[in-house]
Amino acid sequence: MAAITEPDALPGRLSQITRSAPEVIATAELRIETGGEGFLDITAETQRFLAEAGAQDGTFSAFLRHTSASLTVQENADPDVLRDLVSALRHLAPRDFGWVHDAEGPDDMPAHVRTMLTGVSLQIPVLDGRLQLGTWQGIYLIEHRATPHRRQIVLQFTGSRAGKNADASLSTRPKML
């Protein structure tokens, strides 16, 4: 991979541009059993996926296959932040709002609203095999339902492989983690 630096063409915004052709697309499905409403840190599982994929430089993507849970990047240092975020989401989409949709229980429609606010996909750069998260950032699955659920997240890495002996058999076919 060749680094290109053109200071005159990049007035203070970018110091370096790197280019490399994707050599691998690795995909896996991560299954998570939640304990009910709250945040679950899945940073270690995503980093393990990157290691197993032989990831070097590229992009990590995650997509949650549900409409009543979500994914986010959030602070991982102080657990009070996560408790306050649960409270904020409860305030923004309360169970007792008078929702019309209640076929799956009083927590279902607020869960859909919370998912719409927080999202079901993430994209994070990977350099030298590591997620480029900030010092206090972690990747979280947010369960918006009150009861435990089984959630599925599709993980994908697109980019270059680490080392010459990296597994060349990786493909777009999901494997289970």
C-alpha cells in the first residue's frame, strides 16, 4: 500500500491518503442472547472477528437484523453513561404513550421508535487490524425490549489481509461466531 501526501492539495484537513485494493471480504453472524433492556458491549467479539478474518486495513461493518434493538458506538468508561442513556431512551419513547401498535406487548412500539433513533448499522475504519475507536468508545448492542431476546448481527470486513499466510478462503458466506 502506497501512502500519498500532497500538502498543497490538502490544506490542513488531511495529512495522508492511503490507497489499497480490497483483498478480502469476510462475513460472520454474531448471535447474542440479551437479558432484556440495556446495553451489551460487543467490542471484544468484533475485534475477535477481525483477528479471525486476518484483517489489516479496511472497513468493519455491522448490521443488526432486528427492528426492536439497535447498534451504537458509545462511551465504555463510566457505566453511569449507559444507565442515563437507557433513561433518556425511555423518556423519548415511553411505554405509556398510547401507541396503537401493541400486538407484541406495550414495550414493542417504543422499541421500534428507539431503534429508529439509534440505528441498526455501523461502519468503523480498521487500521493495522484494529478498530479505530476512540479511547473511551465501545460498540454496543442496545436491547430495547423488556424481556430477553436472541439477536443476530452480520459482521463484515472489507480490506487487506494481514501477512502473506492469511486465510485465502474467506468469502461473503457467513460463518457463525
